[in-house]
Amino acid sequence: MSGKFQFEQWVPFPLERVFAFFSNPENLPRIMPAATGTRLIRIDRVAPPTGPTHAASAANPSVGVGSTIVTSFRIFPLLPIHAQWTSRITEFEWNHHFVDVQDKGPFKRWHHRHQFERQTRGSADGTLVDRPLVDGTLVRDFVDYEVGFGLLGNVLDQPFIARQMRNTFAPRQRILPTLLS
């Protein structure tokens, strides 16, 4: 069974800063819920393309097309059993988007597009109210996945897997402004 999710969040930080944070895989454990115990195992970094304000260099922590990231995480948050997930960057455009796909992990198929857009809103908390305008960034995640495991995967998807994904992105929305400060 396949599923799709879209998550979005506005943060009162410049687009370049937000994109740099997300395109650095070393920040991944920081945005994951603590209960997942997410750890970086290995990053095989391919430098992103040179952009108008970005140099492709060893000092740049962003990952470009062809990079692979191996992480370890708890499948079930309350149990100490860890699984590995290997993802690969397949698309990268500075300050706009990047895509990671699963090469090896818990899903039959995983495609995650991280998209960023400069956006001005009426207050620092992102609400559209009659206040001074604040520049910020709209962060969108488009996740397209397939569970696999046949009938068992279909049965587990909505009550467990889809809920777990929502529970993965919700805490990020609470802590992201602090992490970007």
C-alpha cells in the first residue's frame, strides 16, 4: 500500500539559513524525536553544485546529488531494537529543494522532497494577522512511500505507520525555531 503526506511549517528565519540547516545531514538527529534514538552512522558526501552564493567545498556541510546517508533508529520507540536506513540524495537545487530516496530501510519505497520558499507573514509566529511583516521561510515536506509486507503492511499502515510519521514531524515543528536560533 502506498501513502502520501505533506507537512508544512513557516519559520521566521531567512531562506538561506533554513535551507543550509536542512541540507546538512548532521542536523537530522536534532530534528528527530528523541524516542527514535536516531544516530548518524555514515555520510558519503558528494558536494552540491556551486551556486550564486555557495561554494562547493569540503567546508560546506550540505550534501549534493549522489550523497548517501546511513542512520540508525528505533523501529519501536519503547524498545531498544535499532534498524539502519540508507538514503540517497537524488535532486538538489540551492535554496529551493532537495530529494532523498531510500536505498535500504523499512519501506518498500520512500521518496521525500524537502521544499523551501521565501515567504513574508504578518507576525513572527507565522499567523496572518494585521501586524508588521516578517520575512521567513515556508518549509514543505512531501513524502511518498510504500510500506511493503503485503497485507500485513496494509493493515499496519494507517493505525501505526502513518501515525508514527505524523508523530515524527509534529515535534520538529515545535523545536525547529529553537534549533534555527
